[in-house]
Amino acid sequence: MSAPARDPRAAARAIDALRRGWPVAIDGLALLAIETADADRLAAFDPVGDAAVLLSAGRAATLKLANQIDAAVPDSPVWVARAPWLDFAAATALADPQFDLATPLKGPFRAIPVDRREASSAALRLARIAGILPAFFVREAAAVEVAITPADIDAHEDAGRLTIATRARLPVAGAETAEIVAFRGPESSNEHVALVVGRPDGTPPLVRLHSECLTGDVLGSLKCDCGPQLHEALHRIEGAGWGILLYLRQEGRGIGLINKLRAYALQDQGFDTVDANTRLGFAVDARDFAIAARMLTLIGPRTVRLLTNNPAKVAALEAHGIAVAERVPLALPANPHNQRYLATKRDRTGHQL
């Protein structure tokens, strides 16, 4: 059986439509994103009032709408049956955890079997890529202008389409011999960069995979250790003689800036980073390290020393053809604001020193 045709441009159109509050269809399943829609758009999308609500299993478990087996895969789909009291306001309360404490849910709500699992799972992926909450009204496709397939989303996220756009000398503090290399794909708006320090000397480079963190890298947030890790990594790479820092545009472990800040608000309510992500409806870590492997392949080295406390990064690189000769720990002191965050990384996501 041949693979389904893929149109990488289609996913970009669907992402734009979701952000504007317009409906889209995936394999005949029509979807209206709850976050960006309103009551009038819902009435136009679903005049009969029988569209179900699609949530992730992690979010549904938070609302006591899914069993724990389903919740073991927090970004798998759950459908909630429509009821007279499930109007747009009630659906917004289901979708957005900022209302969990302020808005008592009317209910009762009933989870129903997902008979369009592939399309529903693809919808949750598309929401993550678009940076919106993974929650939709769903119905069998009506007249929807933007229609895509799961294969189109695969094409949009295909790391193999990433290419080098340009490169230039970029002396930076602590690494005056650095060269910056910029990468982009033909559809995605994210532009990843690598900072190459020093010159190849026949040994595996010291490599750091650093995911973008506006709050930590730029604003100096004390809630995480991203900023200090970035600067320490550059210092360590310079000291090693040569190496590469990959700056990956995957804010908030891949859920985007807005959703990361929503997770911060949940942390203020007492949830740790893992529970905050799943309460929002996302996977614990949605980053795609195939992008990092592709960047390294384009730069040249196929064997690296990886500066990380996260064994999952080692496994991800090796799964995509980059050999890791050594994992080099990156230990930094905690502060009063990030102690719990660091403990969560150690105890719940397997980070090691």
C-alpha cells in the first residue's frame, strides 16, 4: 500500500485557520478550536447543537472524565458527549484550566467512544503546533474551507525538510570565534540556530541541545534553570576547544510560549511542571529532537559528546543517526524559586547528574 499523499502547505493553512477561529477538517472530521472561537462561530459551525467536545486524555482525567488507563497517554483523544448545558461557556471551562477553581462545572459530562481516533489525535497535534489549547468542538465534516490529513501534519513536522538558510561569524561573550548557522524548513515559521564554537579537531564536539526559553534566556526567570544552563553550556563548549550549541525553537517543552505561561499559572496553584502540562492537555514533553539530529547532520558531525542531564536526549539523537560517545552532566546550583522544578525533573522525568 502506498503512503498517502502529503501537502506540507496544508498544515500551515490549517494552523492559520485555527488561530483565527475558523473551522478546519481532518480526514472528514470538522473541528472548531474552543480557545479561538466564540458562541456565534459555534452556532454557525453547529446549528443543530450536537457537536461533541474533543479533549486530550490528560485534560479529561483532570476533569474525572477518563479512566487512568487512558490518562497514561495524556495527549490521546477523548470525546465528551454534547448535552443541553454544554454550551460555549461550559466548553471553555472544560478546555481551559484557568477556570478550574473559579467555575464549578455544571455537568454531568459523559465521555463517549472515539470512533475517529486518528483524526482526533491529529487534531490534538495540530493544536500543539498552533500553540493553542487542545480542545475542539467536533462533528462530521460540513462545508469547511480548510481540509487536511494527518499525513499533511507529518509533512509539516518533517525534520528532514530542514535546510541551512545562512551562516555568519558571530563572536559572543565567552566564545569570540563562534559562527552562527540558521536553519529553516519550507513550511514551518520556526527558525532554529546553531552556534559553532572553535574548529573541528578530530574529536567528537561537545554539543548542547538547548530549547528556547524566553522567560529564562532573555528575562532572567528564576523559575527554571534555562538561562544559567545556556551560559554555562557556552562556557563549557569554549573550554572544550570546539563544540556546538543548538538553539531549538521549542518553547515550553514544545507547547509554545502562551501555553508555557499557562503552565506557570498552574504551578502557582501548586502543580508541578509535569502535572501542569497534562492538566493543560499536553504530553509531559512534546519536543522533537529529530530536528537537532538533522541540524547536526547538516553541520557535519555524526558522533558527539552530549552536554545534558536528560537521557531522553541521548536516546533521541541515537534513534536519528547521531552517535553519542559520552553524556556530560551539566550541574548548576538551585535557587529558592526553582528547587521544586529541578526536583521534578529529577524525580518525574528521569534527569540525571
